[in-house]
Amino acid sequence: MGAGILYICGTPIGNLEDISLRALKILKQVDFIAAEDTRRTQNLLNHYEIDTSLISYHEHNEEKKGPQIIDRLKSGQDIALVSDAGMPGISDPGYKLTALADQAGIRVVPIPGPTAMTAALVASGLPTDKFVFEGFLPSKSKQREKRLRELGAEGRTIVFYESPYRLKECLSSILDVLGNRKIAVWREITKKFEEKIAGTVKEVLTRFEEESPRGEITIVLDGADLDKIQNKDAGWKHLSILEHLQLLMEKGVTKKKAIKIVAQERDLPKREVYEVGIQLDAKLKD
């Protein structure tokens, strides 16, 4: 007997009707299903009267379970990998099992299904011809702002996932670092209480300050205006850090805010810019 097949099987992200006939067929015929959350997947199987056995495979047991699943594939068993929702491998450890299967010479077959990323993107009202997917931004503010600064010159539409508990902090960071761009925030996409909140970052942030967000969140953010960035850069590229600070303060920007802006625009540590600001204080006193 030859090796089995690993099916990467897409499942609904909310509405249980968002599953293909092919996916249902595969889930019924495989020897077992490797699921990120067996309880959640069992609900799907019960809905469609599928009695295939389940085992768990997630980020906390992948090191142990991955080789075990590969051994079962080598023995000739067919296996379907499913995540909590959507396509396995998108912001979950499914890709690691696929890599192990490739290394073992095991055939991997994708069974396409929905993802919150593409569903939110195509209905966002923002450009869809080119985009990047960032998954979840770092939870800590300094790391999150650092990553956003790295995305400052990204001209393509950007898609993020976010926890409802961190959404307001995330939007505040986007506003501070990337400015008041167009944005669409999807809540509970494909589910009963699905909602899109669109507008500028400031408008959407105001909405969620009035009403705390709930449910699973997908953010679609407009890319940078590259022409505007280039013109903006042209205004300070020839200046020293000291001259850059002075220019901003002459325009009415506070010293604290000027230090933050200069550090972001030049991608420098704030401490370095702060020390130059001390020189500016001395210069202003003279």
C-alpha cells in the first residue's frame, strides 16, 4: 500500500452553509480529520451527519502530533487537516504539517474554502488588485508601532486580523503611525451579526470608542500614497536631525510630538532623536 493523501480542507468561517460539496465529500471519506479545535469541528460534522474520527492538531501539540500524523499518512491513511475556521495554514500551524508532508514525499491536496481575509478584502471598497496580508499585529504597543512604521511605505492594501480586546489600541497605533487613511473593519464576517464599519481611521476609532467591539475582527487598510510620501520625504531628506526638529517646531508642533515624528520618519530610536532635541534646547537658550 502506498502513502495516503493529506487534504488541506477549507471550512466555514461562520455560516455553516459556506462549505463546498467537495469538502463535505473529503471529510466523509478520509480515515480521520486533524482539527485545530475538535469541539468546534465536531459541531460542523454533526450538522452534516459526518462520523469521521477526529484528533487534535494545534500550536500547543504540533511538535508531538505532527510526526504521528505523518506516520499514519505513510501507512496509507488519508487525512483531512482543518482549522477552527477558514483555510488551514492561514495564521495557524497548518503550514508546518504541510512542510512535514512535503519532506516525507506525501501528496498534499488543497480543498479550497472561505477565508476572512479575502472575504473582507473584496467587500471593503478598497483596492483589491494588489494587497498584503499581515495576520495579527504584535500585541505590545512598541512592537506594534515598529511593525506599522515598517509598513509605512507599503502602497498595497493591507489586511490584518485583530482581537476585539485590542482593536481600539490597534486603530490608535495606525492613526499615530500611518495617519488618517481609509479603512474598513469587519466584525463577525459571514455570521448573524456581520457588520462593516468603514471610513477614515479616525471615524472608525470614534465609533468603537462609543461602542466596544465584539466578535472576530478583520481590518482592511488603504495602502500608502507613495507620491505623497516621496514629496514629504523630499522636504526633510537634506536636513540634519536637528534641522528637522527645528522645522517641525517652527510649524507649531510640540517638541515631544516633533521627536516622535522625526524618529518615525527617519526610522530612528526615539532616544537618539531626544538627545539631539537637548542640543536644540541649548541652541534656543543661546
